Amino acid sequence: MPLRQHCLWEALSPNTLNALPLKGELNADICIIGAGITGLSAALHLAEQGKRVVIVEAHEVGHGGSGRNVGLVNAGMWIPPDTAVSTLGAEVGEKLLKVMGNAPYEVFSLIERYGIECQAQHKGTLHMAHNAKGLADLRSRAEQWQRRGAPVELLSGASCVEACGTTHVSGALLDRRAGTINPMAYSLGLARAAVRLGVQLYERSAVLCLERQSAKWCVVTAQGTVLAEQVIMASNAYTEGEWTTLRNHFFPGYYYQVASTPLGEEADFILPGGQGSWDTRTVLSSIRRDADGRLLLGSLGNMSNRPAWFIEAWADRIQRYYFPRLGKIEWEYTWTGCIAFTPDHLMRLFEPAPGLLAMTGYNGRGVTTGTVVGKAFAHYLCRGSDEVLPMPFTRFEQQGVGQWRSPLYEAGFSLYHAGQCLRIVV
């Protein structure tokens, strides 16, 4: 079977919304730019409060990182808890940790409330130590979360081997707050729920201009305009066009995945508890299974322009290292998504002008972060109090964060993956 350059989640969750491009002029209370998880969560929570909402999306619902990610419903952030506190200060840092620690419950609550079918598994995640240094890092993270009362546990020995399904992991941090989903199905489920509540959704409607007209914002697309009192820019890593400088506040990184054909019972030893996982490598590998028994592997880097043989060689190497008893398996899908990174791995919330909100820098935690930021933005626009935000707004300035990081990191990822394929690194 030839390897297909196509997102598995998209293949499993076809878009049946039949949303049309925007044509003509509309009026709304709030216009949202971007139909990813942040924009859809904001729209849904705004509609629950009776607001007239219009969403314009350049492509289709979930087109960007929202539909292409691993589907891990993670608690917390990329960086350890104490690092967040030392960077932001005790008050802001601890508030953010509380919000993000509770974020998976926000996701699964929405899924249950609106009956979203998205392979939801609220069974935790496993952060796996690939060496002694990684184990020390996990031990430190476990202590920091446990000090804050989080239900996390560091597994070792037989319990670790049983949970992960491999002997090549020296320990694993089990976070019971977290879980897994099909992220495209989740995005589409949010969209359907929002539309049922009266949200107007327009796909294939890229924004060409955003300008202030008297007391309202005017959002211009190729064939239409939206006049709204307030606007949320929810495009994140997939921000396009010259009408905004939001791209100055993050540098893009890429993450690719490879999915096998459905595997039989012989693969049931892999993550038998239903958790998703990732390891402690600097250039990490993610490992999970879907509801049909596929094995999904992923890592940092852009494989959209790589030959199939290279992608399969990498996937074979990771699979045989962690799960050698599987033997040769067939790889069916591969795809790449874009992530908005910030130098300190913390997100940014902006209010560039009254009635205009923006966000970026989810650093690979888009499912949970997008859900809670969308909800927070909705409450902020309705109540006007920044107490509902997970963290304060950052000043919206023009200078960049250093776009040179993207090609430099990508070169490093490519060398590392080549080393894995050649067995120079494990």
C-alpha cells in the first residue's frame, strides 16, 4: 500500500457542514477570523450568551493545526510548572497553571455537553523517559505537579513497561487529567454545535483587510464584508495576509505524523490503557493509537516535501526501537501541521485595539489551550473584565521574535531524523 500524503483525522471525519464562502455584507456583534479550536470555542460560548457571531475561515473548519495535531488533550504547558511561575511571577503563573491544569476537563465537558463524536478517551497521557536525563526531568515535573495537588504519578519498573508496552522506557509520567481525541472530529463537532446555536460560518473566505469604520470593525474578504462591534483573530500559526503583524509574535515550527493501517490484536500491548504518549527526546516522538487500532507516530519537523521512503524509514526505526515484537507493519497516512512557537514556550494574548482580540503561541498544546482561550475571550467580550483571562494581555508591538529560528530548528530536526534512520542516534 503506497503511503498517502493525507491527514488521517480528515479522512476519518469528512466535512459535511456545506458552509459557503461569504458574499455580500453582514452585521454581527462579533466576527471571528479562523475556524480552528480557538475560534470555534469562542463562537460557541458567545452564542450560548446570545451574541450574533460570524466566523470567516480562509480554508475549511480545522484546516490548520486544530485538525492536524496528535489529538493529545494535555494538561499544563510545554514547560514545567515552576518555570512558568519563575517567568510570569507567582500570581500570574499559578493562575495560568490552575487554568491549564483544568483545561482537559473543559474539553471533555464540551464533548459531553454537545454529544461530539471524536474518539474521546479521558484516560490520561504518558510522558515517557527515553534515558536517565529524561527520567530526572519527569521526576522533577511529577514533584512540581504533585506539590500543586495534581493527579500525576511517576511509573517505573513493571508498571511502566505494562502501561507503555515497551522495555525501552525507564519511567513514565502518568497524568490522569489528560486524554486523547480525534482533533478534526472535535473541531467539526464544535462547529456543528455553534451553527445550531445560530453562528454563521463561512469557509473559503480569506480575510484581505481589517479596518476600523466609525464605531465598528470591517472585515473584508474577496466577495463580502462583515461589520462587527468586536473581532477575534483566531488564526494562530496559520495567520495569512499582509493585513496583520500577528506573525511577528511567533515563529512557525512543524510537526509531522505517520499512521499505520489498522493493526490486529497482536498490537494490543501498545498503550493498553488507551493513553496517548510522547517521549523526553529534545526532538520528541509521539506515540498513540486510534479507535481502529492504528499506530500513530510523530515528531517535530516538516515532512511535506520528503519522499515516502524517508518517512517510512523513520517510522520503521521508531516502531522497531520501541515495539520490536510487532515486526514489519504498513504505513498508510502521513501529514504535517504547523505550530506557533514562542521563545519562552508561553502563549500570548493581545488586545491591539479596543474590541480587537488576538492570540498566538500555543507551542503544541492547541486542543486544550484553544478551548480555554476561546471560552475566556468570549467571557471577556461579554463582561469586560480581564479576570476571566488565563493570563494578562501582552503589549502588541511590531518587532518580531526572530523568524530565523524556523529554518535553523528545521535543519536540526532534519539532521536528527536522518541520524535516527541511519541508527546514529536512537
